Amino acid sequence: MLYLANRNRVHSPETERALRASQGYLYLKLSREAAEELQEIADDEQDDPDVLLARIRVLLHERHWKAAEQLSAQGCREYPEVDEFTVQRAFSLHQMQKGEKAVQVLLSAPEWLRRTGILHYNLACYEARLGDLSMARRCMNAAIQINSQVRKNARLDPDLQALWN
């Protein structure tokens, strides 16, 4: 799963350890253990954007799309400057077969986020699934212009398979 780079925030040593442990567990596909690590974080840090994002990642790994979308929407409201909330909300909607709503979420993103490759890449995925291959190609070309590294992932992404057939 592709995540955007975290901003460097200052956390307590305990929270930092729990966030790193959770990320490690997710890398090993141990989502239950990742969630348990996040439960150990102090109550006053549970609404920290990095903690919310870590909880969303666990939900995504567990394929709890609705809960991930709801928590991402909360993050969008509380932390509009944190781009990953918008991307994860759209991804969750896409997984719930709500592609048109996912496209709307991405298109309503702040201007600076619309200049990122990941946003255009995800739009290409959603448009391809919705059947608009012309728009999907334009979005993919924009994503590649911004970040040529996405080309590798695009060839393997099942959402984009129709572009390569």
C-alpha cells in the first residue's frame, strides 16, 4: 500500500515507538498487532493526525473500507493540510464501489494536493474502473509527468488493467 510521506511531528517517545511498531506490524501483514500497538497510545494523543493515519492504515489492511472512509473524512475535516486523509478517503470509497464519489473527493482536494502524482494516479484508477479510459489515460500521463516512478506500479495495478489491454 502506498502512503504519502509523513510530516515530521514531535511525539512522545512512547507514541513514536507505538507508531513505528504499528507500521512494522503492518509491513509484516499483522494488522491485529498493529492495532494493539495503537491502543497503547495515551488518550491525549489519540487525535494526533499521525495516530489517526496509522489507525486508518490498519483499517485499510483489514479491508474495513467504511470505517476507514469515516475516519479519513474526520481527518480531512480536522487536518485539511494533511494530504493522506483525502487520498485514503477516496481509496476507501473506491473500494466500496463508490468510484464517482471517490473522484469527487479527489477533485475537491486543495489545489496543492491536485499537483501531486498520487492524486492523478488514483484518479486514473477510479476513471478506468468507471469506464472512462480516455480520462484515465490523461490522469495517468499527468501522474507520470509529475512522478515517473508511478509507471512501474501502474503496469501491475489491476485497476488500470484496461489501459494496457
